[in-house]
Amino acid sequence: MQRRFVIEAVLVATYGHLLVPSRPIDYVVPYSSIAELYEMRDGVDPVMDDPDDDGHVKAKINELIAFFEDPLNRKKIEKAMQVPWRESSPLLLNDMIQFTVVHGVDNAHYGETFDPIETELLLTGMKLGIPLLSDQFEFQDRLIEAAVPVQVYDIEDFEFAVEEGISSEDLEMSNEP
């Protein structure tokens, strides 16, 4: 059974173990986080502190950008961009990983507590009933403080989330009377 997670595109480039899951994965990515890849690639600020790591991650960001710019993938993304909250058709990276791009548009809902991309991640998780993957402890703390009704896994717990995590079917069954 395939697991779905909402994630920022840059995290897939940053954490190599996300590209070798033990089960099939669908990474659901808000389009705004794909646009952020270009800013990171072209910006002067390093993505990582260590220069070698920074070079490696920037190379992975370039690979991810090339993947999303592939003509077939670009066509699927452009089709999803025509309607708010539409999901793209699956963008197949390999037989274990696919991406689904979401055209999130409402980023004011949690605007006081979260930045626009964080808000899109939250709303995407809530609308689709799927958990988030994050590497930001402060973000996770703010989620708890704000009582946002979305499940979040730390990147370090990725394998647990894939193997043992709570699926949307489990959540639906627990909500039945």
C-alpha cells in the first residue's frame, strides 16, 4: 500500500533517505514549494552550512527542478494549476516514488502563526487527510500550540511513518461511531 505525505520539495532534495523508501510513497507537494526551489538554486545564501553539503544539495535541487520541468510532468502540473486545490496526475520518479503537485491558494487561514508555504502545507494535509513530513522543530511546536488538526512526522521518524505510521484509513476508522 502506498503512503502519502505532504512535504516541501526542498526536503526531498536535502534528505537522501527520502528517495529510498521501503514502501511506495506519494509525496504531495504544494506548487509554491516547487517555486521555492528556483529561489534556493539561484540565491546567494547557502542551503547548507557545510560547503560540500551545500554543493551536493544544490545539485539535487537542480535534478528535482529538471524532473518537474520534464515536458510530461510540466504539462500535468500546468493542468493542476488551472483550478484551486486541484491535484496533478502522478509524476513518476521511479517505481517507488511519485509526486503529486497541489495548487494551494488559501494561505491566509493560519497567516498569523505560519508563513505562506507552511500554511499551504497545513491546509493541503488537512484537505487531503494526510500527514506532513517536516524537519523544523519550531514549526512542529507551533502546530501543537495552534492545535492544527493535522498529523506531522519529523524527518528523523520517516521510516516509522512509512512502516508503522497512521494511514488516512486508520484515521477514518477511528472516527466512526
